[in-house]
Amino acid sequence: MKKTFLITGLFLMLFSMASFAQEVLKADKIKADLKASAESLSVTLIVPDSDFYIGLVKDQIVENIYLNPCIDIKSDINKNQKVLNVLEKHNLLNQLFIEVDNQYQTADSKAIFEPDEAVLYLELFMGVNKSVSQIFVPMFDKEKAELLIADLRKIFGNKKCFKQLQREINT
């Protein structure tokens, strides 16, 4: 009886350790895939409870730049790499969220965020041949969000759209 209990306990402990290792690997894999996605990355900067957003797109048709020039701002591999560098500079690659069953959670399911709790969040589309195709990066601090917006404005040079985004997070 004691042997059975001991073997069962050992099995459960090994199983939980293997499961934990897979979760960490998955989070690391997602981060590595994101860092290597400059060729296919598209970014949407979203202000919760607002109709305004900015889309940074690569290799997509810009629908009507005159109707709303902020929806599809053209990007390229170099700009995408700069965006990834800015995200890393602001420590935004440390907690990446994926959508699972209509919830935004980290790969290890230890943290969950609701979009309306964030000041700003980024929706990152990496492409189809990655561990996940879509990642969410919430920002809860207005000052940090403004610093991110300022850095992105330097990359894309679209002052009007990024100033509008800044106004939206301050209302």
C-alpha cells in the first residue's frame, strides 16, 4: 500500500514538473517567435472604449488612406524590427497574452487581463507559421503608454495619428 502511494505521488510530481516545463517553453517559444516576426508583423494599437485605433501593417492593401489615415499605416521589415526593439526597450515582451476561450491570459495561465482595464493595448499579428498568430500586450500606466507612443511616432512619423492616440488615452 505504501509503495503504491509512493509511486503514485512520484508519478504526479514528475507529471506536474513536465507540465510546468512545457508551459515555460511555450511562453519562451511565443516570445522567440515574436522577436523573429519582423517580416510578417502587423500591430494594432487599441484604446479600450474608443472607436479610434492605429493599424501598422506590412504587405496589406491600404484600403482608403484618405478616409482614415490611421487605420492602415504602412510598415516594412525595418520599421517592424524597430517596433520590436521599442517593445523590448519598454519591457513589454515580458508578459505576453494570448486569447483562450474569450479570455486574455499568459501562456502559463497565471495572469489574465480584461481589455477595459488597460489604458492601451497592442494586438500583434505574427503570421501563420508561428507558435501563435496573435498576441496581446496590455499597458496599464498612462505615462508608460505615452512613452511608447512617442517612440512609435519617431519610427512612423505620423504625428497626427499618434497625437490623436495620445489624446484618446488621456480622456
